Amino acid sequence: MAEPPLKGLRVVELARILAGPWIGQTLGDLGAEVIKVESPEGDDTRRWGPPFIDRPRADGTTERVAAYFHAANRGKTSVTCDFNDPADLARLRGLIQQADVVVENFKVGALARFGLDYPTLAAGNPGLVYASITGFGQDGPRAGQPGYDFLIQGMSGIMDLTGDPDGEPQKVGVAWIDIFTGLYGVIAVQAALAERARSGRGQHLDLSLLDCGVAVLANQATNFLLGGTVPHRLGNAHPNIVPYQLFPACDGHLIVACGNDRQFAALCRVLDLPGLPGDPDFATNPARVAHRDRLVPVLAAATARRTRADLIAAMEAAGVPAGPVNDVAEALAEPQIAARGLRIAPEGIPGLRTPIRFGRSALQTNRPAPAMGDGKWGFAE
């Protein structure tokens, strides 16, 4: 039977909420042993509901845990630790001495007074990879300030790029920057482990929500850096590609995403607009961007006369990228998602696996999120 690629890796997670736990869950899906160390009160997201899931515990009691917690903590073992209890702290330090990776999201410097900072732990475990997630990083004028996804979405520029041009700025509908920071954290951890295989030494990883939020502005940031014009929100339109947006049908809306001139010509054939591809104002993408205010209403008038299903079928047949705007239930019911096996339900708790498939290796997704303190101290070395 295929084994997961990170089997044998031990991760100690001193993190809560989302970005840090997302690192731990992803490493766990990849096969790592992830030990989540919680305060006696537990991760805040255990209470971030409804909805809640009631689960029996080994001691015969029932624990009510929010779905939010289950979204980011699959496959881990939970132990509780009171940092103010010398015996608990000694056990935790001993555990970390046998660990490969620590993930933490405390305020800058907060763990030093407990001897849980990187320099102290690395003195006894020089191969330790230690990932710190904060709002603003370990240095700089804002290093001491707390940071939350919503706040960072506003500061990073993404909210000014999201929403209707005539409406208020909008955040993304999930904690987008937390997730991106978690994924960058996984990349950083694996890169540090690869370097450790050469040098024998671990290192400290400094991950900032604001750094990650600005870094993934991608083409919008480069548009400004090279062009000098500040981009602002365009609703569902694209700053660099036309047509690439939402269009009306007579019974709803659909997305049309023409990435090249060939696809645009095919779209015009579907919409019975044969003169547009030969018009110099619309023949190339730069021309279409320059004249979008004239082009888009013509396309929209044509799409509005037909049903969404008819348009999507015709565009798919013609090689034009097009599709519906699904709600969450429709997205999860998409046959392609079923075919790819993205939905999982370890021990009856539904969730979504890490979206990676290996040619030889397997994911490790057979355990749900843990009950608080379900693990026992004394992990095998």
C-alpha cells in the first residue's frame, strides 16, 4: 500500500485559528504526525459556530465542536498544556526536542519567557524547523501589532480591488490571506526540510500575513509598478483581459473567459456577431481592453437573449471557456469534484482533502479533527 510522502515527520503545532493550523493540517494530510498543543481552554475556533458537531469522547462525555475547527485540524492529535504549569512546560519542551517542525502564531517574542522561542529550542534540537506566523512579521514598525485576516485584507489592497466599482470595498468570502499564509508556510517548511537534508541544520521561518497578502496581488501589483496607474475594483471584469467577466443570460448569469483572440472569434460565432473579430477596435486583446466600454454592452445584449444552459453548452462546444456561478452546495455537488474524490468523511465527519494527488504516494486523511486533549503525553521517540 502506498505511503504518504511525509511519513515519519513530527510536527508540534502551537497555533490556533486558521493560518498555523492550515499548515499543520496540510502537513498531516501529507503524512506527518501532527501534535496540536492547546491551552486548557482550547483553540478559539472550537467555539466558532454554529454549526456544531457533537462527538462522544473516550471518557464517555460528549464534546460539541464548531465546524470551523474541523475545517483546519483534521488528522491531528490534541494535547493540552498550561504554559504556567512547570510540569506541563517541561513535557512540551521534551516533546519538541524530538520534533522536526514547530508551527506557532504567538505575538512576536511572547514564547521567549517560556523557553519556547527558536534560539532556546534550537540549542537542544539544532535540526528544528520553526515556523512563526504573525500579522506583520518579526521585525518592522508594525511587528508588535496583532493582525487578523479581515484587517490584513483591507491593508493589503485586495479589498480595494474587490467588489462593484460603485459600491464599498469587499473582502473575499473566506479568510483568504490566512489560507495563503498557511500554504506559503507549508512551502517554507518543506524547503527548510530539504535544506536540512543537506546541511543538517534547521532554521527559523518568518511568515507575515501582510507580506503574503501583498505578494499575491500578482498582476495587479505589477500593473502598478510598471505602469504607474493605481488599479481599482472593476466588479467582475478583468484589468488585462476582455471579455473576461460575468454576462447576463435570460435566466441568470454565466462567466465568459476569453484568454486569446481565437477564443474571442469563437465567442462571436456562438453569439452570431461575425463582424466583431475583424474590427480593428476588437481584433486583439489590447484593442478590446481599450474599447471595453463599447464591446461589453454588445456582447451582453447578445447573451441576454439566450438561456444560461444553452450558452454554456454552445461555448463549450466551440472551445470558449464558460461556466456557471455556483453556490457552495452546487460546487460540492459538481460531478468533477466527485470524480476527483475531493470530499472525504473520516469517521463520518465531512470535509475536503488537501487537493494534491501523487503518482505513487498517498494522502493520509483517515482521521477527523481531534477531541481536545485526546492525546496522551509520552509520545514515542
